[in-house]
Amino acid sequence: MNPIILESVTRTFEGRRVLDGLSARAGEGKVIGLLGRNGEGKTTLFKILLDLLAPDSGRVEVLGARVSGDGAVRRRVGYVPERPAFHDFLTVGEALALRARLFDGWDAARAEALCRRLALDPETRVAGASKGTLGKLAWVCAAAHDPSLYLLDEPTSGLDALVREEVLAGLVSELGEAGKTVLIASHRLDELSGLLDEVWVLAGGKIAGIYDAETLRTEARRVTGRPGPNFAAPDGVAALETAGPVGAWAALDAAARGRLLAGGLEAAAEEPLTMAEALKALLAVHGGSR
């Protein structure tokens, strides 16, 4: 079963087509990074997957069920929003008790263990709580019912460095090892590079490219050389430096590197790209905001 199926999904706001025939399928047990510039529709996509927003057209299935507007899917998914919000008059413990009544599979022991792990005090009041505290609470709410699918929208936003490391290296890694499917949008995808199985590039209202993360880690290269008289940069490479007689391009896999060299680049030298550099190159290859 594909935990997420998207076929020709569209959504328009005030005359602007934010999602424009978007199609993709998530494989079971995959940790997928969703990469896109601001305004490309990442949060809109999450809301559609959560049945918080209806698409204008297209097919959306989550965990084998067609998203229909009844909100039932939200009981089966773990969701961490970019800006978590809870009732101000509650404590952390009371907020968790409220969530427990909404989820049949809620595991109180698991919730308590996550609170201890994240140093989240149940007596803390939501009113006046820091962004980091609300982020921790959102994590516990997302994971306490042990869902098979997680949708994480900037899940480390507001967390301090130590807690962010715990979330990234600990929680997300454990989800992947447990066979959970995770779709994660983050401006810190490079920090997740060792955990990702795939990277989806959202550009122009579509999933413009799907990349194997291991290929990016092992094959992405910065290729430097002197363009020959008939040189033309092939599709699938990103220009990094082209102002002088010697230029540099990002090739995201061995095939792209071969096309670049075959296109007339002379005296070429290569060095590995970091994951952060490879992700920037993906955005450059696929453009971005329209």
C-alpha cells in the first residue's frame, strides 16, 4: 500500500494556482523530504492530506482511504504543524489529556515517556509558553497514538539546538527504523540528510522531481572546468559559477555528470557536494516560485 497517493491535484487561491496537477506516491516506510521555496504550496499540500482543505480537483488517498471531508484521516496521522496552537487556559498535561480522548489508540505511557525525553513539564501552562515548548507538545501529540504516517511541517521550528538534535537524530531516525512513513518539510533538510530516503521537489505547483537521497549523498558533484567553444550545459545540472573563463556546475548524479562532460566542458575537476549544496542545486534545477 502507498500511504500517500496524489494524482493530478489542483488548488487555487484568489486566482493563483498553488497546486497545479500535482502527482506523487509515497512508498511505505519511506522518510521523504519535501523541498520547495517559500510560497510553493508545502503547507497547502499538508492541509489537503489532513483533510483540512479540499482540493479543487484530483485524487487524494491517505492510508488507503480517499480523503472525503469527514476528517477521519486526522485520527490516523501524526501531524506536527509549523505553528502549533493549543488552548491557552490548559496546562501541557491537560492538553494531552484532551488529545487522549480524541484518539482511540492513545498510549499514555508513550506520551509520558516522550515528555520526559523532551524535558516537557506537564505542569507548564500553554499561555505564555515558548515556541519551543509548544513544538515539543506538538511532537508528543503527533506520536502518542503511534500512527503509521507522519506529516511534519517544519517540526524543529523554535527548538533549541540540543532538543533539535534529539528530534532530528533521535525521534525521526526511530520513526524510519520502525517502518513509519514520514513526509517532512523543513528548511533544515540538510540536517536530516542521513535519515532521508527520498527528496521530493515542489516547484511550479507540481512535484517537479523525485530524487533518491542516497544517490544525492554519494554522487552529487561540483564540476569545475573551462567551457569549450560548443559547450552547452545540459538539462539537470545547475550553474554555480559562470562569470569567468572557468565555470562550475552542480551535477546531481553520475548520469548528469557524464552529460556535462560530454557537452564540451574541458579540463574538468570534480569534488563532492555537501547535502546542503545538493539541495540548493535541486531548487536551481527546478526553478521555484512562479
